[in-house]
Amino acid sequence: MTRREYYEKQQRKRATLIATASTIFVVLAFVVIIPQTPGWEKVQKSFFNGDVLAKSFPKLLDAFTVNIMIFAWSAPAIAVLGLLIALARDAKSPALFPLRIFGAAFTDVFRGVPVILTVYLIGFGIPGLGLSRPWNSPYIWGSLALILTYSAYVAEIFRSGIDSVHHSQRAAALSLGLSEGQAMRDVILPQAIRNVVPSQMNMLIALQKDVSLLSFIGPVEIFRQAGVFKSLLANFTPYVGAAIIFLVLTIPATRYADYLMARQTRERR
């Protein structure tokens, strides 16, 4: 081992020890200080009641399957629509200029309006037309609101991925006799999609959480079920139980997204 390598190893060891010590200190401070506050007993009873958690947790898990179902059918639709919008905004032909205008307007509108407002407008507005069952279902129109909103963000991510592919790639493909469509399909898109996978993973995590917004228009998913238990038991612990379920799902996904981003950064160096 060279002197430089030995020095770097010692620095890493020192940094690890400092980080560990500071983390232990902060955790101990929370463990010791928070229980000493005057209202801790009331907070503990209202938010961290073990009996209430045990009583409500199975029902919360059942309600979470609704979140998973809405996520499962919304995510593929978002990916497809987002990619189509990105391709429309990247269209080069003058004849396709209206598509570029539509793509820009779509992303401007649905990125500019808050998700909850879109859910309200679509979730209450379209069923208000007096549609027959099942077309007045809040599951359908709530899902549509999420699909439209997230497609606007996903489209911009796809478009940034397309722009990240060097223009020489397109020029080389065209010089080999490929059409614009073939160059996009066989050369540009594979590289663009690979470049934006980490960012799209973060959008999937956000989508899983925002499914709970549909509770405001009717579906009994985990957030609404927690609210039902809160009203019945006069206790906020079911909300903590819902948060635990979300964390169990989202933390591994977040760590995987971080891993993908770190790997991508290493590959670019």
C-alpha cells in the first residue's frame, strides 16, 4: 500500500467514525429529549398507540391493495402517453408542427395545475355529466387525472433523454439510409430511455404516494381508510400505520433509484 492509499484509507475511516458518532448523538438526543417534553404522553397516546395500530393495521393493508391496483394500471398508461407526448414535441417535420404545439400545451397545462386540483376537476366534473355506470366511477376518472398529470412530467423527462443523445447519433443514422422514424426508434430512443431510467424511477415513487389523492373523490384506499379509523377511534395512530406501509414500499424503491443514478454517474466518468 502506497502512502497515498494509506492516507486515503485513514481519512475514510475517520469520516466513518465521525458520521457514526454524530448519528448516535442525534438519535440519543431525540430519544432522551422528546419524552421530556410536557405533551409527550398525549402525543404518544394519540399517534403511537400500539392497541389502535394492531386493530387498524390489517384493514390498512387491505385498503393499500386499492393503491397498488390504481398504480398498476396507471403506470403503463403514463409511460406510453408520456413517450408519445415527448415524440410529438420532438417532431421535425413541418407538417407535424400542430403536434408540437399540442405537446407543448399539454405539458404546460398539466404541469402548471396542481395534482389535487386536476383530480377534483376531472374526478367530479366528468361524472357530473350524468354518465351511466361504470363510466361515472371515481376510480376511472381519478386514474385519468393522475395519468394526464404524470404524463406531462414523464414526457419532459423523456424529452430531456432524447436531447441528451448527441446530434451526431441522428446524423450518423440518417447517413446510413435510415429514415427519421427509424433513427428515432432504433438509435435515439434506446439510448434516451436508458439515460432517464433513474429519473423515471423517482416519478414512479411519487406516483405511488399521490394515488392517495384519489381518496378526496371517493375511492376507499389507504388514506381514506386511515381517516375512517381516526374518526371511529378518535386517534391518529392509523395515519402513522399508513405512513409505515408507504415507507416499507418506497424506501427500497428510493434506494434502488439512488443506486441507478450512482451507477449512471460512474459510467459517464
